[in-house]
Amino acid sequence: MTNNTFSRRGLIRVGAGAAATGIALGAAPSVLAAANDVAPRKKPLVIGHRGCSALRPEHTLASYAKAIQQGADFVEPDLVSTKDGALIARHENNIAETTNVADHPEFADRRTTKVIDGQSLTGWFTEDFTLAEIKTLRAIERLGAMRPESKSYDGQFQLLTLEEIADFVAAESAARGRTIGLIPEIKHPTYFAKIGLPQEQRFLARVALSHYLSTAPVIVQSFEVANLKWLRPRIGAYAKLQLLQLTVPMDMSPPDVTAAGGKLTYNQMHTPAGLAEVKTYADWVSPVLQGIMPFGDATGKSGPLGKPTSLVRDARAAGLLVSTWTIRPENRFLPTDFQGPGGDDARQDKACIELMRRYIAAGVDSFFTDDPGLGRSAVDGMA
């Protein structure tokens, strides 16, 4: 049965262990690969998921700096909109769990309940704040109980705009003498368009004004389809700007498909015909880990790592590059045969590196990780 309620929190549970369909073998691009370059490369890209979110509060300068210091090839800002149209980096537009907004009495009356992508959420939402107001807040660690090192930085760092992140990455690139890509995810695009804050044109305007965004490798991600199709004919001036379709191996429809009354599901997108359609507007497809090698069940209960499915092979045949998300070092996110002692929150660094190498062997061109240092070790240790 198709589940048309799109829940990113649910997708996190999927990422901790869920059944999958489809995947097998491929290869990897250089950081400077052109949009139509799908030839095999020796080493996959290491993507710092929200920076180095295992060790620093996600989407802060500290997180991006740590990821770059660890050797990430790309860093990821998730983009949401403020009331006045600024694009800022937050995991989602509900900032109740990622900022200290609850400690600001002047914003108490803005706490509300909204339906976002079919899910009812209560909290404070970025679209109800101007950028100036957002700048009075500070980031906190969303998974503080599990990640005490990250939590120790609560309250120290401001929330960032896309422009600020681009300038910071440009400065780091110049200082370190290596190109560092950005891989922004446009969050809740149908929702923001519906409330009069469409993000795609604003994103392109910022690319046009930024030397780094317009010349460095940039990969735009989305769980939706229509916004990537809208971007496709409008990015021709930027040779290093690519598009990536995020997916999950479930009979769940993207939010824009549901809003339009469509029936397309992510599972259908994983078929050879579906992947051929994705290739008409995107350069990459990026299923959750279980889309490539399944472990666990649909309830989120983990299990041992399974064999590769056909998705990498099928995506490669369609001309797509393949990424996957998200490899995390804690027991609760690992297949049972990669877990170790210490409870759900204990890190298993060596096992995490081995898991990364299993996905590399399955043919991925890049992978998202909360700890890019482990990702660097996994990739640089390849024969």
C-alpha cells in the first residue's frame, strides 16, 4: 500500500534499518566531474553530512570547518527559507530541536503547529522569522544525548545563510589549496512554494552573485521531482552545477507528486524505466543505504547487512551517478553485524569504516557521512 505521508523523521528510522529494493555495481567521479561524466573513477567522494554532524552541531561553521579539516570533498547545507526570503541552513524549517528559540521569551507566541509534507509538527518555523530575528538565535545539537561532544558546543554558533557558507568554503578552499564542493538540499520545496516563498529562483540568484557557487562543484539535492525538473533547463551557464534525486526504497510518493495527485513512488523510480526518467532531469540518484544493501526491516529494527541489489547497476546503465546516505558511527545506525559493545549510542569507528568500504565495493560514486574523518580513512585506505 502506498504511504503518501512524507516524514523525514521516518526516513531517519529507515536509515537506521529498513527493508530495501534494488542495487549492485558502479564507480566514482572526481570533484570536478562534468555534469555528463559518468565514467568510472577510482575513489568515491566523501560528503560531510551537514558538515561533521557527529562531532559538532550540524550546519554551523564549526561543523563545516571540522568536515573540511577531516578531508571532506563536499559539505552539505540543508536550505530552508526565512520570512523575508533568506536561504538558511537548517535540517528542517521547524527549529525547535536545533536552536535555542525556546529560551527566547520574545518568540514564545510564535510556537505553533503546522502540517509539513503531510506530517503535523509543533514548534517554531523559519518562515515565521526574519533573517535579523534568526540571527539572534544560536544552534544546539539535535542529538545531544547521543553526541555529548557536539552538545558541548550548544549556544556558541549562529545560524548561517547560504552566502555565508559559500564564502566560508571558498576561504577554506583557498587556504587549503584544494577544491571543496557544496551539495545543498532544497528542503520542503512544494510547501515553501505554496506559502509564497519558492526557493529555487532565490537559489539561482545567489549562485549568480557568488563567484564560488558559480564556479566550484555544486550538486543540488531534493526528495521532490518538480523542482529539479524546473532547475534543469536553467543551470546551463554553470558547468559544474549538477542535480541529485534523493530516494528511499519505499512505496512512498515524493511530496510534490502527492500534492499534484500523482501516483509515482520512490520504488517505481528505482526500476530501470524509472531511473531512465530520472536521468532526463538529474545527474545523480541517491537512495538511502538500504536501497543499495538492505539491513533491518520496515519498522526500523536493524539486522545484518544484506547483499547488493541491482540499483547501482541499473542506475549506471541509465547514465546516472550514484550516491547514498547516511553512514553514521553509532551502534543504533549500523547493521547488527557491525555493532559493538557499549549500547545504542556507542561509536564503532573501525566497523563504520568497514561498512563504508562495503558500500564503496558495491559501486557508489559518493556517500554521505556524519563523520567525514572516518570516510576519508575508508577511501584513502583503498588499494
